[in-house]
Amino acid sequence: MSDISPPRRRPGGRSARVGAAVHEAVRALIAERGRDGFTGRDVAERAGVNEATIYRRWGSLDNLVLDVAVAVARLNLEQPLPDTGSLRQDLRLWAARMATELAAPEGLSLIRAAVAARADSAAGSDRARQITDVAAVRAELIQQMLDRARVRGERTPDLSTVLDRLVAPLYLRAIFGYGRPEHDLDDLIDNTLAD
């Protein structure tokens, strides 16, 4: 029996470092130039990797940007939910945080990339599933706030009302550029909580 065993792959090894460097490069380039202001070569140079690595791993620049958008969304979803003891205040803090994310150049570009990728993806594809998964997690977090409020005895809207009256307007304002996403949050929340 041989004492030589195959080398073990370590989590967080070279592949993870390359992925992190490429994601960081994409985020920086989007913040500086917007989504259409850079190429795969620009990302490779910024990340210190070979351009072929990007296309071998992600297939296209659009796939890479989508991967970054999903990763950023998942990070944002990991932030703790507000728990003030009031649904109005919880929604206000949560919506303000979301509006700030959407208003940032990087956030807006990544959202637009995700929307475009979703529109271009066949239903059930990996790309469409990634975006749907992130949206489902966001909805689950909102439901948690609603459930907590219900346990406290507050009257609460249903999830679809919060999505239609609060979340959708924030995204529409950010994507189409009319008004600032954080503008009139109190009015949106009043509408969301109205009978």
C-alpha cells in the first residue's frame, strides 16, 4: 500500500481567489464605467488573470456580470432584518436599505444586468433560476417581517401587497430612472399598509 495520497483540494484555494478577484474587478469597473464600459480583457487585467480564464469559467461577459449580480444580491440578503417592534419601522428601514443599494451605480447596473439576463434566458435555465432564487429569498425575508408583526398582533398586508406596492416601485424607479428609489418611501409604506 502506498503512503502517497492524491493532493486534496482546499476550499478557498486558487479557484476561489480567482473568482473573488474577478468579481471584485467587475464590481469596480461597473462602479467606474457602467455595465457597457468595459470588456472581458478589462476585467482580466484588473483581476490579474488571463482573459481566457474568464471565458472558460463564465462563458461570456454577460454570464459573469449575472454571476456577480447574484452574488451581490445574496450578500445583501444576508444582512439582518430590522426588528424595531413595529412593522412600519421595519419596512421603512428595510426599504431605505434596499433603495440605497439600488441607487448605487454598481447596484443599478447589476440589477439591469440581472433583468436583461432574465429576459434573455429560457424559463428553467440556470440563469433564470439564479435570479428567481434571489427574488424568492428576498420575498421570504419580507414574509418573516410580516410574520413577526402578525405575532405581535399588528394588522399586516399579505406578501403580494408588499411586493406590488413597495418593492416593485423601488425597482421600477431604479431601473427606469424616474425619481430616486428612496424618494417618498413613507408614501409607499403608507400605501402598502393601507386597508
